[in-house]
Amino acid sequence: DHLVCFLPGTLALGAHNGLPADHMDLAKELMQTCYQMYVQMETGLSPEIVHFIMHQDSTRDIDVKPADRHNLLRPETVESLFYLYRFTKDPKYQDWGWEILQNFNKYTKVRSLRL
């Protein structure tokens, strides 16, 4: 579920503020999963819900049911990317956020109408 992508940022905040360092490790792993929800889609925009494919002979990691293919412009993933970049200084999180923003602009931006 896309809403779970708030958790990498929360874990990173906790690790940054004194919780065990393995919270940051988990944040990074979960962030990779949330990012993959974007990059494995044709538009580069995450669906609302994905199902993990656990079969070893599968060529894909995730499956998306037709009713879950929509994107509700949720901020959770990008917010988590922001925190991970700030705390780790790893530019890949900045790059991932930029890539997602470009796809939002490409596929969801509409011209404003003058009334």
C-alpha cells in the first residue's frame, strides 16, 4: 500500500534522533521498495496498492490489480526521500525524488484555466 511509504522517513527520523542504527538500515531497505513501486510502472508513478510476487520463476517483483493502478498524488514516498537524503547525504535519494517529480509533471500536470 502506498501509504506505508511514510515509514522510511519515520524510521530515518528515529535513527537520527537516537533510536538504534538498524532503524536507518530498515528505512533504506523499505525506501528501495517504495521507489521500485514507481520505477516498475510504465508511467513511473506508483499505483495505490501492489502485491509482491514471491515465485522464484517470476520475471516481475510486483503485481498490480486493475482497480489499484491509479495514483492519488500521495506525498509519502517523496517526503521519505527528503529525510533519507538529508540524513544520509546520499544523492540517489535526491535523484529518485527528482525522477518522481518529473513523472508527476509529465503525467498529472494540467494547464490552469483562466476564468
